[in-house]
Amino acid sequence: MTWLPMVKIYDSNKKQMKHLTIRTGLLMLVAISFTALQAQTKKNFSINGSFVNMPSVPGKVYLRYDAIAEKPADSAVVAHGKYTFKGDLETSVMATLAFVKDAPLTNKERINLMLDQGTIDIVSDQSLSRSTITGSGAIAHKEFLKVTAFAITESAALQKIKDSEGYKTDESLKAEVSKRMTNLFGRSLSDMITYAIDNPESPISPYLSCVLISSGYVRPGTSDSLYQALPAALNSSRLKAGVDAILEKRQKGIFQILDDQKKAEQKLAKVGDSAIDFRQQDINGKAVSLSSFKGKYVLIDFWASWCAPCRAEHPAIVKAYQTYKDKGFTILGVSLDSRNTKQAWLDAIKKDGLTWTQVSDLKAFENQVALLYGVTAIPQNFLIDPNHVIIARNLRGTALEQKLKEIIK
């Protein structure tokens, strides 16, 4: 069974882009530990599996549940090409069938299966990935396939392109695939949200709602709608308890972020403060100090090559510099690049036409100057007067040139 491809997302905790694998279904959107509450009526299920036309039949098959179920992986012995699983669940959840207990995500010999009450018959022809799923317990699974039909079809199409020889060297093809992958992720989320809200009584809607709320990819208003659509019968379930815990933790997280921002703002250098002297190496390895610019108006500009908003400010900063560089004004750029992005920093200086002094210790957000000035986000700048007193900060766009026009006669 084909599933979604790799997509990129932003992890705000680590301040870096990272890949999120959704190939094996929605369970990779969630990493939750659920607190058990009073159990509700259980859904009993049984899986009857068989293998046909297979040159080598495994000795065991493993069943791994989504974290929502709070159940350990199960196994079944294969005898005469057949195997059986029996169990119970509080609500329909995603599970994975594989020949290896902890099968890696790249393992194609696996099935993503939506478990529900009833009997599920699985016939695997030639391989586990080529399986036909029927039976009274397969209704939820078939419903899930309908909801994710676009994702499955588009995923397979994109994988076919990525496996082609032309993809390796065709940059336009890579750009097209990247664009379609982004659209695929957005469309998949939209399809699941619409289904869960419009079909609250469907056996798969509670699971979809839990996954969507947990993922962090839906807006607060949408999360509320999904939450309200959860059936009352699930009020005492692990799933409902898990969702409640997630929302509570998220709310606390918001308050923590606001508190951290307030503390960071208090540490940030302020207008009226004396600028703290510092010394760092420029692009040629020469130590440069802020005090060496005394007697001039200096813009201390914190930026990085990877910071798009920073780069967008450069044309206005370059214009201001060209206008006032011979009138007692200069700029001292402080880069929050790392050793891994040193070349990108040097390339950005050249490409953006930054002809003033640039320094960095290549320690990213641990840059010693950034720590001195309380800088935790960029772009950020401080304008200091000839006596090294901060007279303005965060001058964006034309504001820098307007300020210089005001103070330099």
C-alpha cells in the first residue's frame, strides 16, 4: 500500500526544518502518551489472514497498534499459510501488519490497517503489500481509504516520478514534485478535517479528530470543531483523555511561550542604554570591536544568510548606507550563521551587496554578541550615536533612512 511522501515542516523548538514521514499513515503525525481512564464498551475484532502465491511464507506476522490504543505489539504464528489475531479496542484505530516486529518505515512489506469491531479477512497475494481486505470489520478500513484516496493516488504518482532517471538531474521536475508534495499534505489534512466534522458518527472520525488535533497542523478554531464533534460515548475513553491532555498541554505551552517572550524582551538592549562593547572576527579573521567605530552613528544589524526576512531588509539598508556612509554613519553586521553555513553567509554578503563590516563567531543563536544584547530573534538592529548610546532599534524598511535624515544634518 502506498502512502504519503516526505514533506517538510518547521519545528519551532529546534528552529530548523526537519522531515516528517507520513508514508506509513497518520500515526507518524502523533507522538502521544495517553492517560488511561475508565474503559468504555470494548470493540472485539479478529483478523484472519492468509498468503497465496508466495515463494517464501514467514513464520510470524506482527501487529503494531497506534499509541492511542495503549496496547503492546502482538504476534501470530503462520501455519499452512494462515494466521489469526484477536483483540479488543475502545475505538477504531490505525494498526500496522508486518513481517518484522519493529519494521522500519521504509519497509514495503507492511499494511496500514484501520481496525474496527468485527472480522477482518486479509488475503495477501505474492506479498503482504498486495493484500485484499474484506469482512464485517473492514468497513472502517474501506471508509478510511475513501477519505485518503487522493493522498494514496497522488503519493504513488509522485513516487513514480522520483524513481525515474530523469528526476535525478531535472531541476524543474524536482520543483514540480516539491510543489505537489506540499499541496498533497495540505489537501490530505483538508480532506480529513472535512470528513471528521461532517461525519461525527463514522467509526473512523474520532481517530481522525484525535490525530488532527494532536498534529498541531490545524488552527485552534478547527481543533475546537473537531473536539466538539467527538461522540459523547467516548467521554470516558483513552482517546478523549488523550485529546484533553494534549489541549491542556498546548494551552500551558502558549502561556510558557508568552512568558518566555516577556523575559526575552526584558533582557533585550533598550533605547537609552549604553551599547556594550564587543569584539568578533570579520570575514577575513580579523578581530573587530564596536569601540573602533566610536564617533560615528552605527547600526548594529543582527541577521543570518538563512533568514528570509533579514535578506528582504537588505535593499533598504544598502540604500541608507550608500546615502549616509560619508556623513558619519556606518553599519556593523553581526551574523547568526553557524560553521555549517559559513559559506552561505559569505555568499549572501556578496549577493546582497553588503559592503560594510561583517562579523560572526559562527555559533548561530549562541553568538556572544547576540547574548550580550538579548537577541533571540532576527532580524534585529540597534542604532547607536557617536557616544555609543542606543537611540533606536528595529528600524525596518525606510525607517532607517528617515531616522538618519532626522539626526544627521
